[in-house]
Amino acid sequence: MDIPFRISPNKSSKNKERIIENLDASEVELMEDEFSSLEAALNQCKVYGHRGLGGF
């Protein structure tokens, strides 16, 4: 599954090893069923506050 995403470094992180570890997460590949399962679970979560979705 080809899903576009953006990587945004944690601007508050000052630990080089932690930054590299976080960037390594971009290498994770999910099968379509894994992504669908994760997306379904996340859609059950109530979002509080502004999350960059616009229109607020």
C-alpha cells in the first residue's frame, strides 16, 4: 500500500540518538490488513483539541 506521509522532527528533542530512533520509524512497513486494523482502532478514539486538521 502506498500511503503518502510527512516526517516532522520533534522540535523539542535535543537528543541525537532519540531523533535518529524516531526517524527510523519511517522505515516501518505495514501490510494492508495491519494498516486497516490500526486505522479502525484509531478512528474509535475521540480527538480533543486542535490536531492540524484545519477548519477550527
